[in-house]
Amino acid sequence: MADYGFAGNTPDVDWITRLGADPAVWIVITGDQRIRKNLAERTAWIRAGLKGFVLAPSYNKMPINQGASVLLWRWPVMEQFISAAAPGSMFELSINRRTGFTPLAV
């Protein structure tokens, strides 16, 4: 996130709020399940109206280049799917290329 002006230690509430205020359409991809569980972060996510995917834990068990290839392969379907999703929603992104997107409670 350094190119957008965020340091690696930027608190989640800060980057969530800033992306939500940006007129650009953002698709957030994160491995951080805590956003859904931390009250301040969850509230910021909902207020910001962001949409995104949480990587399934299986992504942590594979080399980064393999995980990136799955994301690139699935990107067109992810982009189409998330465009129809409600603001403030999150979905788990499975490593399985044929699996859909599992809605997550925010």
C-alpha cells in the first residue's frame, strides 16, 4: 500500500476509512480475518462501504507466486461477482479455482 501513501504499520481503521472516502472503486483483498471481528475495524468497513475478499487460510500454506497465480486466474470472475455485491460485504476466496465465493458475516 506504499504507493497509495500507506505505511506498512497504518492502522486498519485508517486505510479502510481513506479508501471508503476515495471516489475510486476498490476491491480489497486481505488475509486479515480480524477486520470482521474487531468492532472498530468492522464498523469502519461497513461505513466505508468497501467490498472485498478474505483469502482462505490455505493461501498461507503455498508459495506466494502460486497464490498470486490463482488470484490472477480468478480475477475476471472476482471482479464481475464483487460488482454486484452489497457495499460493506466480504467473501472468502478459496484456493480452489472452481469454488464460488463464501459470504462472510461483517
